[in-house]
Amino acid sequence: MRLLTRRISGGLSAKRRSRFAAPVVLLLGLLITGGAYAALAPANANTKTDDATTIAKGRALFLVGCASCHGKNAEGILTVRGKNYGPALAGVGAAAVDFQVGTGRMPMAQPGVQALQKPPAYNADEIEALAAYVASLGTGPSIPSADQYSGKVSNQELVEGGEFFRTNCTACHNFAAAGGALPGGKFAPSLVGVSAKHIYEAMLTGPQQMPVFSNGVLTPQDKKEIISYLKSSETEPNYGGFALGSIGPVSEGMFAWLGVGVLVGFAVWIAAHTSRSKKKKEA
Amino acid sequence: MGDTPDSHLARPAPEPIPDPGLEPHEPRPTDVDEKAEKRAERQVASLFGLSMVFAVLFCVCYFALKVGNHPTTWLGMGASNVALGVCFGLALLCIGIGAIQWARKLMGDQEIVEYRHTAASSEEDRVEAVSSLMKGVAESGIARRPLIRNSLLGATAMLGLPAIVLLRDLGPLPGNDLSTTVWKKGIRVVQDVDGAPIKPEDMVVGQLVNGEPALFFENDAEGEPLYEGVRLQQAKAKAAVIIVRMQPDDITPLPDRKNWGVEGILCYSKICTHVGCPISLWEQQTHHLLCPCHQSTFDLANNGKVVFGPAARPLPQLPITVDSEGYLIASEGFQEPVGPSFWERG
């Protein structure tokens, strides 16, 4: 037994200067910490609780996950140049939180010109708590109810939704809602597959560079029509064949030039290879 | 050839690499093997036959696949368009491949040499051409009869006149239209599409509204729209505006533009000053408005100044205020022509 212990410790000691030693120790440490956290962390409450408890829970989550950029009281943090490091959140409302956290844009993985969509870091209960906490800081748009963004619309409303979409949205999001480029590495994302609730919240709150389309001007009915138009156009077949991403001349031009290149290559290949025979023709 | 006029020049050096001449011709398998020849023949014929099949398939698809309101779809694509394109393309391609196969395998492929001709015609031909031309000139007497020559020149020149007069059909001259819009004092700024009037308190900071003059949604005394058809489109092409709301502290108005906005709400022409694309790609945090056509960028917090791109003029601003009912109205028309520069504008 002693021999075994000594052999192990001797072996470890001999390998401690190996270039793999540090990463292995780090990995072990992380695994143990993470495992212990998963095993020992308090289970998430699944039952609905009253407002004060939700807000308190939201504040606790906020202090851990958001306060480093937005400040401990969501007052915002400025950079040394006076720009927003994380903006103040009083008055942005529950809808903004539900959109930003629900689409995974917040918390940001790293500072950058634009927060990217990714799998959400919080579950529905946690997002609700965070939204309740931020909503308690100041009045702002609340999370829309399902009947505001979904439900049957008439053909006439659908057509008007299309007109609203083409007037207000296509400049950035493209005529087929496929998204488009903005200055400085920013971009307007594709709207295909985005949930109706998140589209509604984005119009209502104007995330990042997107302008706000408030209910006072673009009414909830208008918004519902736009969303219905988007959802109905998602299911429309591409009548003309391959849409190539619906982003216009970029993909179409690339496809055409690649096609021309393939044809040129094919022509060269035809001319380059002709088999020859050593046999002579029999007279 | 040694006695050419250039013989005083140095003789060119002999070719450093001798002309290797042609390699001996080697027959193809189809030239020597009757079986291979037959096989190639069948291949070519099959390709031409395949082309016929696709041509027939094209016709079948044309009638079999539904178009219109409820088209047949394959994998989310309109089946008719895809099938017609693929069938016709393959029909052409099969003829092409068949012809190439024919040329490669069966047509004669003996290498031949053809030397270039000299560019000039022979001396006799040239003398003859010139003499017949001079004979023609003398017989027509074009040099001796200036009256005929000059009247012919005049008649040809005058043929240009009808062509110039026909340019008139391109339409009436624009007159003052390029410099003016329908905007004038007191016209409400309303949301495009539904014509809803806008109150400042309905707009929040960071908001963008695509606007039009209320005239486009109003009727005259007889209940007919004030503007419709081509007249509406022409007026709309110049009168479209965007209304944005920013933090009043962020805005740096020119001295004479201090009262052109309402609580941080400003109104600008939607028509780019470069070549007139409609622009509403507004970044609410930077206050920059980007034109998608050529990336001209305007700073709406700084009087529509051009901050990037080919546009030469700042975006025209429409002075706005509120009427007695609290809705946004134009307090004057545009102070300068909207849209791209034009000849008379200088």
C-alpha cells in the first residue's frame, strides 16, 4: 500500500513539470467546482411567487449576471470616454428584458458593436424575475400578451401589414426579412423564425440600433398585422425556385460567376483530354 | 526577300530554339477500333435522344404542374419554374455534350498547318480599286457640281431635325418641379400607409416614423382623393419624410434651426441627396442615417450632415411644430430642393 502511494506520488511529482500539468490541474479544478455547484446549488423555485419575491429574486440574479456592466442598481456604467459601457435600465421596461435575455442577446458574451443572438442563459422563470426587477425601476413597456401578437387576421389586414412592413422595416431587414448590413460591423438580423412575441417586443423597445416603433404611432393592431404578414410570408413557397438567401445581387452574382467558372473549367477539361491509341488501323 | 527597303537594318538573330515541327499524328481508339467507333456513335445518338426526352418532359411539366394562386410546390419551391428550367437546360446541355462527343470521338482530328496571308492586297488589286474609285468620282461629277454636292450634304444634315423634334415627346419640361415639394406651412405630418397624425407625446426617444404629408390621405369637396395615380406617385417621391426623436441634449442645431424641432423630434427628407434612394436605416444610438444604395451616411443629430459616402449635400430638414390640437405640422416647406443635385441647381 505504501509502495503504491509512493509510486503514485513519485509519478505525479516527476510529471509536475510536464507542459500538460497546468491545463490538467486547471481542468480538474473547474470540473470539481462545477460539479460541486451543480450538486449543492439551491434548486430553482418552480412555483409562482408574489411580486415582491419575484423582484427580490430578479435583483439577486441581476447582481450576479448583469451588474458588472449595468451597475449594481442598473444605473448604467460609462466608459472613460463617456460612452455607454452598459446603459441605465430604469424605464426600459419588462419587454426590453424579455427580448434581450429571452433571445440570448443579454448577457453579452463579450463587449462588441452588437449583442448577438444565442441560446438564452436563463430559463423562463429567471427571465420573468429579471424583467420584474427591471420593470420595478421605472415605468416602461410591459411584456405583450399573446392576443396582442397572434391570432387570426383578415386578408385586408394582412395586406396592410405587408405595406407597414415594406415602409418601416425593409430598409434594414430586407424585403424578404432576410436581414442586412449596417455600418461598422453592425447588422439587422434576419426575422425568419423569430418568435412573434420577440418581434413585437423589438418594435416596442428598439433594441440596440433599431429605432422604436411605439404603440402611440404604430398601434398594437398595426404591429399584429406586420407580424401576421411576416409569419404568413414564411410559409409561402419560393415560387421562382432557389432564393439563394433572398439577399439579392451578392449571392446571385456569386452563383452566376461560380457557374461561369465551372463551365469554363468543363470546357478546358473537354479540350485537354483525348485518348490516343497505339494500334494501327487494319487495312 | 533580302532586297527589301529595310535591308540596311540589322538582320534578326536566328531563332534560338529550332522549330520542333508537328508531332506524328496518333489515331484515337475510335479511329482504329470499329467497336469503339460504334460505341461512340451510340453515345452521341443517346445524348441527342435524351435531349428529345427532356424537350418532351418540358411540355409535360408545362401542362401538368399548376401555377397561379395554388401552385404545385417541391421542397418549398414553385415546381413549375424549377421543372421548366431544369428540363429546358438539360435538353440544351445534352445537344451540346452530344455535339462535343461527336467532334472528339468521330470527326476527323488530323492536325493541319495554315500559314497566315499578308495583310495587304496585291499591288494590282490596289491599283485597280483606286482607279475604279477615281473613275466613279469623275463620272458622278461630284467635284465639278458643287450645287448638287452641297444640297445633298444639307439634306442629310436636315434629317437630324425630326429626330431632335421627337425628343419633345419625352414629356413636358420639369419647370420648377425639381425644386419644390407639396410641403407648406400647416400641413400635418402623418404616418405613411395609414395616415395617422402624430402627437409628440406618442413618440419616445429613439423612435422612427416614416411620414408623408396629410394631403395624400385627404379628399376634396367631392369626396375624391386630392392626389391619386401618377400625380400621387410623383408628389410622394419628393415629399416622403422621416421623423425621429432623440435626446434634446444630443442635438446640435444650426443657429437658424433652433426652433425647427419639437422636444427632440426632428423631421428630414427621406430622399437621399446622392441619387435619390429612399432612406430610413436609422441607427437610434449613433443618430446616423445610412443609405443602402451607396452607403452615404447622414448625422441627424447634426443637421443632416454627411459623415460618410458619396452624397454631396446634407439631408434637407423640414421645420416642424405642433398645431392647436397638438399634432405635428410643418411650420414651413422645405428650404431647399430635396433629393439629388440637378443641372440647374448648380
